[in-house]
Amino acid sequence: MDNLPFRKPGRFYRGNLHTHSNRSDGELPPEEVIAAYRAQGYDFLALTDHFLPQYNFPITDTRAFRDARFTTLPGAELHAPQTSAGRLWHIIAVGLPHDFAPPTPDETGPALAARAAAAGAFVGIAHPAWYTLTLDDGLSIEAAHAVEVFNATAVWDNDRGDGWYFCDMLLARGRRLLAYAADDAHFSFRPDTFVAWVEVRAEELSPEAILEALKQGAFYSTQGPQIEDIDITERHLTVRCSPARAVFVIGPDDRAQRQLGQAITSCTLSVPWIGEVPYIRVTVVDDAGRKAWTNPIWVG
């Protein structure tokens, strides 16, 4: 339970961890992408263009766009052969060094993820439902920090934007993974910008502080609702949040507790089975159906 971010020092910073520019298959140049997110009130952005030979393996240098009110993290969407479906892996790496070497012809997806993590990156398994990753695929990425549990562009590309089932399957097998939501923005015909983001708790707005907070799990993900605090006792959980239609406490199987109503801003749920499961997680849903999600909270 020590990864709950709500009472850690500092404040929350809003950011997107999966973004594309015209350095790969996005529509806008990096400076316009960054300006758009900044204008929407974001505090940081990771530009994660496709790290592929046809795009000259880009890790765009965005350091010139940092100041006291906005920062950037270098990154890329990494690819290597091959998933069990025979497809290239899609692996988000945030915080890569700018001289990160392209994959060798024989480097696999799990090996590439491990190399990115060893280089200091926060590694995420991107949009697993979008290309039907299997459980064995997920278990093979041993270096991953997190699963991308919501991807806005996948919602409009093939109606497979939700990655929570995949994440829960890995968690149930003992993998201690985090969970993040992202736009995967391309600024194209899909409405995939400013849809879902992370709220990262850090003591300062610097790339180093944000990256460390991500690795520690000091964040939650949201499409708009705010989670203000969570308090867990032996068999109860109290949530404070922005006005909500529903609050769920979810276990690794079918067990769940819920509070349904109108404009819920605080509720205490009895969770009699909390000592019987390794982890729980919390979802808050507002009146428009938008959601906020905690990371898995390890209680067992």
C-alpha cells in the first residue's frame, strides 16, 4: 500500500506518456504537439515516436521546450519481433537516453524492453488489446514497469482501447505491475487527444522527479475524475473524489464492492475479503461515464 500517491510530498502534475509527431506517423511537428498539450493545461509530455528504421529511429530532443511551468521526457515506442501473433512488439519507453541504440536484427521484444529499462526508462506494455497480446506475451516482458490500461486512439481504431483485463491477468499471476492511461495521440482524424492522462505526485516539476515518481507508482490515471484520497483500514476503504456516479473497489477475480449514487464525493466501502486477495484497485466513474483508476494496491 506504500505506492498510494495521495499523501506523498509534493503535488500532482498532469502528463501524457504516449504521443506521436511527424517524426513518425503523427500529423504535427514536435513543437506543435508540445504547444497543444501545454495549451490544454498539461504539465509534462513524453514524445514517443515509433523507433523504426523508416523514421530513422527518432528520440526527439525536446529539452528546449522545458521551463519552470512545463517539462518534457524523452522517449520512444519501441518495436522488435515478435509477439505470439507474429506481430512487432509495441513497447513504450519514457526517459530513454538520447543515444539509445537501435535494436539489432536478432533482438527480441523482451530483450529490447530489458535494455530500455536498464538504460533508465519507464517501460510500458502499450495497448495490449489493440493487437491481442496473449498472457504468455505479457509474462515474457519481465522488465516492464506498467501496462497501458487505456489507449484513446485504439478506442477509435479498432474498439480495443481497454487493457485492464490483460493487466489483471498478469497481476493475478504475481506480476507487480503499474497501470497507466494515455492518448497515443496522432492529431489525425481520430479524437485521440486530451482524453486520458496520468496525475503524477512529485516534489518538483523536473524530468528526473517525474520519471522517478512513475517508477515508484506515485500516480493515478484519469479521463477527468479526480481521486483526492484513499484510506485503507483492516476491512474498509474510504475514497474521496470529485463528484462521481460510482466508486468501485475491485479484486483480482469477480470480487468487488461498489457505491452507486449521484455526486458522490466521499464513501466508505466494507471490503470483508481484503485480507484474502493480493491486490485491489479503485475505479471512480463520473456522470459522463469518464473514469479514473488507481494503480494496483498490494494488500496481501
